[in-house]
Amino acid sequence: MKNKFLPEQLAEFEKSIAENAKDQAGLLKSIHLAQKVFGGVPVEIQRVIGKHHDASISKISGIVTFYDYFTSDIQGKNIIEVCVGTTCYVQEANDILKKVCEITKCEPNSTSRNKEFSVVIGRCLGKCELAPNVIINHKTHNKVTIDKVTELLKGI
Amino acid sequence: MDIKLLKKIKDDTLKRVGNKFDKDYRTNKEKEVRIVLKNSYVIDKDSIDEYIARDGYFALNKAITEMKPEEVTEVVKDSGLKGRSGGGFPTGLKWGFIPKEKGQKYIICNADEGESAATIDGVLMRQDPHSVLEGMALAGYAIGASKGYIYLRYEYPVCLEVLNKAIEDAKEKGLLGKKILGTDFDFEVEVFRGAGAYVCGEESAIINSIEGNRGNSKSKPPFPAVKGLFSKPTLINNVETLSVVPQIILNGADWYKSTGIPGSEGSKVFTLTGHLNSPKTVEVPLGITIRELIELGGGMRDNRKFKAFVTGSPNVTMLGSEDIDLPVAFPEFKERQVMVGSGGVVILDDKTCMVDFTHFNVDLLNIESCGRCTPCRVGTKRAAQLLEKIKEGSASLKDLDKLIELAEHLRTASLCGLGQAVGMTMHTAMNSFKDEFLAHINEHECAAGKCFK
Amino acid sequence: MNKIKLTINNQEVEVSKGTTILEAARSLDIKVPTLCYLKGISDIGACRMCVAEIEGMGLKATCNLEANEGMKVQTESEEVVKSRIRTLELLASTHTFECWTCPREESCYFYDYLQFYNVENTYHDDHKFMSNTRIINESTAITLDSGKCVQCGACTQVCAKIQTPATLDFNNRGIDTIIAPTSCGETLDDIACISCGQCSKVCPTAAIIETNHIKRVEAAIKDPNKFVVVQMAPAVRAAIGEPFEYPIGTPVREVEGKMYRALKELGFDLVTDTNYAADLTIMEEGTEFIDRVKNGGPLPLFTSCSPGWLRYIEQYRPEYLPNLSSAKSPHMMQGAFMKNFYAPDELNKDASEVYMVSIMPCTAKKYEIARPEMEQDGIRDVDAVLTTRELARMIKQHGINFRHLEDYKPENELAQYTGAGTIFGASGGVMEAAVRTVYEILEGEPLPNLDIHAVRGVEENIKEATLKLPKTGLEVNVAIVHGGQGIKKMFEILDKGEKEYHFIEFMGCPGGCVNGGGQPIVREEFMQGLDVAELRAQALYQSDKEDVEFRKSHMSPVIQRAYEKYLEKPGSHAAHKYLHTTYTDQSHKLK
Ligand SMILES: Cc1cc2nc3c(=O)[nH]c(=O)nc-3n(C[C@H](O)[C@H](O)[C@H](O)COP(=O)(O)O)c2cc1C
Ligand code: SF4
Ligand code: SF4
Ligand code: SF4
Ligand code: SF4
Ligand code: FES
Ligand code: FES
């Protein structure tokens, strides 16, 4: 197995998802929790989730890969989400995305080799009036330009 | 909690806040109305008391103490309210489809707001969460459901907090939960977070998602009204649709119908974005023309020429400049095979290349396709590639024919609304901007200078 | 009230409420093409091949749309055909075509539809449209090939609903959607699949196939230093005729001789029959059973001849491993016996020279021969496993005209068998064979009626019977379990401990080996009202009754000789060394 997790962390996680398992609508909640706690849902974690929710690992894998905000890799330290929703796109968000990828040495929707950055493509962040938008480590930045994003990335 | 206490909270709060509620955020008081956004930007979103002071939960009280469930549905039917998610399906009619038999039923409030450019549901949930909760409770009473889920898109963490607090407050006051307002009506609400998938705004995909599956769409029938969440009858409505229900119940169907035009009763919130001077969110009566909407957005940016009115992205339908005086209304739009959409409007100026814009949307929709059915899974990809060929200058008229054929195939053979709408998107683009497509193919000419790079 | 009238292609038809339009059309013998529909198992409506025009509704998929009173349906209108062609064009644009070398060349539904609708591969001429990367995921038993997948989902449904491991699912979204065990490159060996191959039988294309052993067998045959021995399982003869247009359930005697002859012509040096070792298995397993009854368990004894079942118990219920018989499965016994006793002694061949090929109805056997325990001093008991399908393919590739072959009857001792060995291929067969021998050993007199109907049949996935041994004073409760769902259910019963069993036969595939994952493919469309497993099983029972000299394993002279000359007695030290094996807890496998 590639990934190692602290036993205490795992134990606590298992406790929470055992609770979720009682809820008919609990499976996605458990995956959300895993994504938050571990920064991703690799197979080892998928197995733990499957065990509690009485689902096969293949089913969990299928779910994890379906949704954008679940990843089967552990994400990087800094998460940069560039919105390429329609409004942002018509305001040249693609150029911003390109720049972000260039600076972070990261393909869109993946994690850089040194695990420093993950670049995520957003599909409308709900702030279209202020497009284009970028979220860096959970903080939203509006009306972003190439210069501005370069500046912001320098800061981390 | 009972009506007396509710009135007392109202009076006390009104005294406390003074003239706070007189604030009017509208820039154009003639054209804009305040129904859906009655409380937004005015009340403190975290204060249930301020919501009550604006007659909040009075409708719920009226319904469950004075009206039979069928009567609630009847009023909604009479009001002419149509689904605000874009399809315009009559809301009361939908409520009436739910079987009358007793048993577990569910309400799902569709807060996936997947259309980019639309931020209406987000505004409502952030600014006026209780109106959504009250609307859900009313729907729950009308159809006999005791549990509601708000399927909230992942991108709205603030809404999550606000809604959760609102639910707690309402429960504490006995306005949600068991024995609401001292009656026998129970109704729980839970916020369920999506995880990033456009198709999970589609009804059956939401159900799959809550049940803990991949968010694939399912074939209909069976419709959710008969076999929905956990195989139980389920009513799915959009946030904006539900949030206006309390006012309809309180003020009556006729009051609601007095706004808007016949066939398109009431008001609609639009987020005006794109190449405008001042993009913003406005609430207007249905029936307003596109020209008026552009004016509300401060007119075209840099005085450029208006080129296209786009709704519902990425499943876009568009209208060109010749339709600038068309009223924004369900029947009128339907006639042109355009959707009113959930309120996200992108205004495009003449610097936009429609081939490029169509390509962007179709390409995005392939990524968003759930991958279940052949036409959409493969067809959207091939369509995007054909459009790419046009953009590169390697396409022939044969490719255009292929695109037209694909659009038709997507529209008629796809399993769910997503694939069908991609077909519509392509169809309206190639219809409204045919010359531009032809110029690209024959002349390698892109007026916007976007293509052939 | 419960009947509905509708018209399909202008013919009126009456069906019961709840019937789909597709089934209604089939009842009129109207053919509607389907790629993703499996009656009673899958109706996800993915492929869109089954569309029809319904008045007032436009095009609709018919496989999951209930018929309504007065519906007017057209299944062959111009619109409909056009739509199907476009769907096929799109599927073709994602497909890796290599039909001439494809294991499904003759049983590919997709190919048939492409041909029937005369579909042009319109997206083929432009490099731009090559968007999907082909991923080939090979495990010991099963190989997945995304380049040939039409994303019908049938495999996922069968695996989850019929077999229960649910080790295949859709991953990703949009054009990148792919069928895989996980998204991280795990193979079906790495995760708790049971290698049963039921998924490969419902796949309309070659996207799931048995992992190819034809190549290594051909190479062995060509190798002058190898003495290539072949054996074939009981169930193979119940189905080998099907790829050569014999009807399902053709009597064994009509095809068995041709099959032996075909093996000769393919160049195998020696033809033997797994039925021989099936008799051997009964001796070993039967003795083990008697032993456990006399010495206090552990009971119930579980049979051990289905490797799919072995994977199941090792991975999912290892706590029950002590119940499992230690006897190897018949073909492994045959391999070990041939290499370690028979070949050196009677053929003058060293074990290392012998190359053992098993023809099996089963994909899991490919996994089984790779189990680390299955060898002696570094020499594998069996070297290759061909499925029934693979054998048929080889025969065709070599241009052998199966139907016109002259019968051949191998003389070798290891090709002689009793009826008990033959019925191993049917669910309940192992139990019936065991009972015939166990009864006589314990009671000391012949079993009054050899046909034990209570353990036959495939309708229930758990069958039960009680065998009375008047002299010994025992009542033996037996059960027969087949298919993953049945196995799961049986464990739930055992967990509760309410019922006492002594002997349980377990088979990984529903219906037993006759319906194994390596058997010829029968299209869902043609299965209307046919129970394939039942028909094939009948062929075996008929052979047991009519074709053989002996019907009880212990009566077989060749088996008696094997014990006299080599193995001493069942359960002896030698028998244990070569014919028995051990099991390990595999519950760590991803699941
Ligand atoms: C692909 C697709 C995406 C959709 N996304 C949304 C959405 O994000 N929000 C929404 O309210 N409705 C969405 N819908 C419409 C819903 O399926 C459903 O019709 C709606 O929630 C009904 O609400 P209404 O009757 O109140 O309009 C979508 C439909 C499709 C086909
Ligand atoms: S149309 Fe698209 S989104 Fe809808 S079921 Fe088909 S593949 Fe999925
Ligand atoms: S799966 Fe079918 S179409 Fe594909 S290569 Fe094989 S025979 Fe040809
Ligand atoms: S071989 Fe059997 S267990 Fe494995 S994936 Fe296929 S159906 Fe499932
Ligand atoms: S692998 Fe075969 S059965 Fe499974 S989805 Fe693909 S084509 Fe269908
Ligand atoms: S499109 Fe980027 S925030 Fe809406
Ligand atoms: S959609 Fe009906 S058979 Fe595939």
C-alpha cells in the first residue's frame, strides 16, 4: 500500500463513518469526510469506507471518480481552484488557468509532483458578477487578472 | 410555539429594528420588483426573528392550522407558479402528481444551481434561508412528506453554514421538527452536500447521489413523484420556486398573478453577466424584454454591439440580436426552442465568436456528461471535436452536416435532459448564427479573431 | 384490468400490466436490437439501441418503458433505424477493431449490429476523433479491454446482483468513463473478485474475456521437448457442440468423440479426461467426509472443486476455512497424478517434460493453476487452462471441421470414467456422486436408487436433502449451493447456526460448471424461456444414465488400480501430498 495513515487518525475516522453508515444518505458524507481529513480518498481509505457502508471498493471508486471534489490521490498542500464556468470563460479565464498551471508546474485537475499544489478546474463558483474568479486555499479572489494571480501565487 | 408567540416576536422585532426594513436596494424601482428577494439584502440572514418580523412562518401557520393539504396545492396551482429551474413546469401540477396515500415521502430542494452565471439560489439561501425552509415545509404539508433534503452544490460552503444555523433556529422555535406550531405536522430538513457534478441537478441524478451512488441519470418513467428517493414518492423543486411559496399562500394566488403576464405569472430573478457595464442580480416581472434587461445591467460594455442573449449555460440556448425585443416568458421562449433557464443570463457582445462559445459549452458538457448513454457520452465529445475542426479551419461542409445530425441525435436519443439539451444548444447555435458557422468553414473567417490560431 | 392492449408495427398485442415494450415486441417475435439489456438483471437504458418511435412521445428506449393502454409503437421506422445507426457510429468511433483476431469474432453482438445496419465508420478517417486511450487490465483469469467496451454495464450488474463481489464498476465520467475494478490500476487479482467469469459471459463484446492461454498451448504443442497432455472437464462436453451449431443440451455422445478427435488433430500428445480425476476426487472427498463424521468434524464439510468458490471463502469468509475439504479440484489432481505418478512410471516421461493442459468451462481455473500451492518441487500441477470457448476457437482457427469429425475414444487409463465423474459438471452433481460412494462405503450395500433428484435442478440457488443411512443409523443433511448470491445466503444461514448440515456442495457459478464463466456465450436475446444451465445439465445426467459402464466412482476399475498401484488408499500419505492442498486467509484483499 502506498499511503500511510496515523492509526489514531484512522480510528477516529472509522468512528465517524460508522455513524454515517446508519444513515441511508450517509455514504457521500463519509467520502466528503475522508476527502477533508486525508486530502483525498485513496484505495486504502476507499476500502475502509466500503467496509462500513457495506459497499464494494469498486463501487466506492466509481463514486470517488464521478464527482469533481473527490480525488483518489492525496491533494497538494495548496489548492488553487480556477473557475472556468461560462461567465469566467467569456472573460478569458482559460488564460488565467494556463498561467496558474505554468507557475505551479501542475496539469489542470491534478497535483504537482512535489505535492505542493493541486490545480482544480471550477465550474462556476457562484460569483459570476465578479468574474473571473479564483479560489486559493479556500479564499475567493474576484476579478482576477494574469498579473494579479501571479502576484497571489508568489505569496504562498 | 403558536400564532400568538409568532405575532409577539414579530412586534418585538419590528420595534427593535426601527426603520431597517425600509431599505431598498433596487436601482431601478420602476422595472424591478421585490417578491422573491423581499427579504434579501434587508434582513439579517442569521436572525429568525427578523424573518418572522417580515411575516415569516405565518404562511406555514396558516396552512397547517387553517387549510387542508389539497387546498395548499390548489392555491399554488391557481397562482400559475412555474418551476424556476428553467423548464417552467407548473409547480402545483407537479405537487398534484404525488400519490395521496399515506407513507414515507420526501421533498428535495434542488440547490445544485449548476448553471454557471446563475447565482440566484445562492443569494436566496445566503440572504433569506428561512423562506426556503418555510417553502419546503409547506410543500411537505401539501404532499404529506415529513423529511426534506436540500441538495446543495459543493461550491456553496457559506450557504451550508447559513442553512444549518437556520434549521437549528427553526427547530428550536418549533417551526421545524416534531409537532410544528403545536400541530401534528412533523417536518425535518437536512442539507445534503453535492460533490461537484453538473448532472446532479437532474432529478434522478440527485436521487442517485443522495442514495450514495454515482450521480448517473436514470430513465423516466418511473418519475420521482412515484418512485423517487429510496424508492419513495419524492417532490423535487428548485430553491427559488420553493422560496416564493410562503408568500403565495399568505397573500393568495391572485396577488401573485398580478405580477407578470398570463402564461408567465410572477417575477423571476436574473443574474445578468457577461459583457455588460454593471453585471448584477435583478428581480423583474416575467414578460420584460431582453432590451430592458440589458438596460438594467447598465447597457453593453464599451458601447459594443449586442450579439447574443444566452441562458442556461452550459446547457445554453441563445437568441440573437433580432430577438432583442422578445419578452422573457415561458411560452414565447418555448416557441423558439429556447429555455428561460434558471436565471443566469450571459449577454455577449460582437467580439464573441459563437463557434468558440458553442465549442466551449459542448466540450464542457462532455466532461459533465454522466457517461451513461451512448449519444451523450460519445456524441458530445465528437461534437466538440467537430467544432474544434471548424475552429482550426480543417472542417468541411460535410462536418457541419454531421454536426446537425449529431444535434438531432442528442436531442432525440439521449437518456436525460443533459444530453437532450446539448442537442438543443447545438441546434440553436447553428440556427441563430448560421452565417458565422459558414463563414468559419468557407472563408476561414472569425469576426472575433478567436479562431484559426 | 391487468391486461394492456397496444399496437407494435401495426400488430395488436395484449400483455400484462408492467410488461416493457421490448418484451411486448418480443412476444410478437419482433426483433429489437439491445446491447445493455439483460432480462431481470439490467435495464439501465444506456446503449439506446432499443429505441422505438412511440406516438406522441417521440423516440424512447423500449427496454425499460412499460407498455400503456393504446400505445402505438413503431420499431423499424426510418427515424428509428437512423437513430440506431448514429448510436452505432458513435460506439464504433470509440472501438478498437481487430475482429479477425478477436476472441468474440463469432459471438459479438456489436459486430452483428454493425453488419446488420451496414454502419459506416464515419469518424474513422480523422485522427482527431481518436480520443480514448485503450487500457488493458489483465489478471490471471480475466482480461478487461477498454478499447472494446460499449459501456453497457451488464458486467457490473451481474457481478453485483448475481455473484455479489461487485468488483467491477464504472469509473470517471463523460467520454473517460471506463469499467474497472478501481481507478488506480488494480487488477481483478488484487481485489476480491472470484474470477468466475460470469461478467465475460454477459459482455456483448470482447471487453471482458478469459485471459488468453491459447498462445502458450500452441507454443507447447510446437515444442518438441514437451509432452503435451490434455484433459477436459465434465461440463465441457455438455456445451462444446454449441459453437458448432449444435443445439443447447445436445447429448454428450453426439459430440464427445468428435471433441476427443479434435484434440488429437490439434496435436496434443495424449488425450485424457478430467472425469477420471473427478472419480478420484469422490474417493478422497468422500473418505474425508466419512472421516470427519466419525472423528467429530469439523462439519459441515464443504466441497472444494470450484476455484471461484475457493476465492470466495478465502476472501470473504476465511473463518469457515476449516470446513473446506482439503481435496484439490479434479483437474489439479489429474495434473499432479499424471506428472508425479503416471507419466514417469507408465509413459517414461519425467514430470518436467509433461505439459498439462486443462479444457475447462471455467475462467477461475486459470487463477487456480497459478495458486502457489499447486506444485511439487517447482513443477506446476497444470500448465495451462483453455476455456470451452478457447478450445472451440482453436478448432476453428485450425480449420478443423468439427461436425464431420470421426469419433475417437482415447484408450488411456486417465481417460476412463464413471457416470459419477460426468455429473460433476452440474450443480448437485458432486453431491450426488459423493452420496453414491459414501452410502455404499458406510452401509456396505448398494444405494437403492442412483438418481437423487432432490439435489438436481437450478431453480433454487440453495437445494437441500436428507439422506438416511438405515444401517449406520445416520441422517445426513446435505445442501447444494451455487452462484455468489446463494453462497452469501448460505453463510447467513450458517452464521445463525439454526440448521445442522453435514455436507455442502458449493459452486461459484449459478447452475454449476455447465454454466461456468468459460462456457460458450448464449445471447440474452435467444434465451427466451430457455434455461441454458438446465439443458446442459440434462445432457450430463443422460450420459450418466445411458452412456457409461459404471455409475459409481469406487466401482471404477481404473480408480481401484490407481490406489492399488500408487496411492494405497484414499487419504493416505501419498494422496495427501499430491491430491490435497491447503488454504489461506485472503481477507486482506481489497473489497
Ligand atoms: C442536466 C440538468 C441539470 C439541472 N440542474 C439543475 C440545477 O442545478 N438546479 C435546479 O434547480 N434544477 C436543475 N435542473 C432541473 C431539475 O432537474 C428539476 O427539473 C428541477 O429541480 C425542478 O424544479 P422546478 O420544478 O422548481 O423548476 C437540471 C436539469 C438537468 C437536465
Ligand atoms: S444524456 Fe448525458 S447526462 Fe444524461 S444520462 Fe445520458 S450520458 Fe448521462
Ligand atoms: S469486440 Fe466485436 S467489434 Fe470489437 S474487435 Fe471483437 S469482434 Fe470486432
Ligand atoms: S469474474 Fe466474477 S467476481 Fe470477478 S468481476 Fe467478473 S463477475 Fe465479478
Ligand atoms: S465490459 Fe462488456 S459488459 Fe462491461 S460494460 Fe463494457 S461492454 Fe458491457
Ligand atoms: S462562471 Fe465563474 S463564478 Fe460563475
Ligand atoms: S437502452 Fe435499451 S437495450 Fe440498451
